[in-house]
Amino acid sequence: MKLLIVTVVEEFEEKIVELFKEAKIESFSGSDIDGYKNPTTMVRTSSWFPSQKSVVESNLFFSFSEADNIDILFGLIKQFNKNLETNNPIKAVVVPIEKFI
């Protein structure tokens, strides 16, 4: 068993749920989060409190899943990300679980 963590921008929320189902990952949790991008360094900013924030409405999903299902999901995500026209790919990581109850 492994811990799968996936982040997506809000516009891909429905798509990632479809991909979870297609990979037969039927049990997962999700939460709304704010994503941030900082395209400039502090040295380049003109003030300490810039007027525009780079906040992106996003979602975080996680699931305790079997490796085979995660492998299927990663293949589906890679295929989806290949055809993107935005700079916001679906991102996923896997964390091994040493013990669980």
C-alpha cells in the first residue's frame, strides 16, 4: 500500500476524478487549496507588498492505494499532461507506507 498525492488546478478537478475511476482507485479524499506561483524573486519586486498575487484555485487529492492502480493512474496522467495547452499539469507523487492499521 502506498500514499498517493495529486494536485490539480480547479479546472481539472472533474478530469482527475474520472482518471481515478478509470484507474480503479475508488476511495480517495480531496480538499480545496490555493496554489501560488512566484515568477519574480524578491530582488526584482518593486515593493515589499506587491498588489497582485499569483494565486491559483487548486485541489489536492490523496488516497491509500495499491501500486498497480497507481501505475495505471500515472500512465493516464502522463497522457493527459502531454496534450495540455496550459502550464498547469496534473502533478502526482507516491509515498511508501511502512505501517498501517
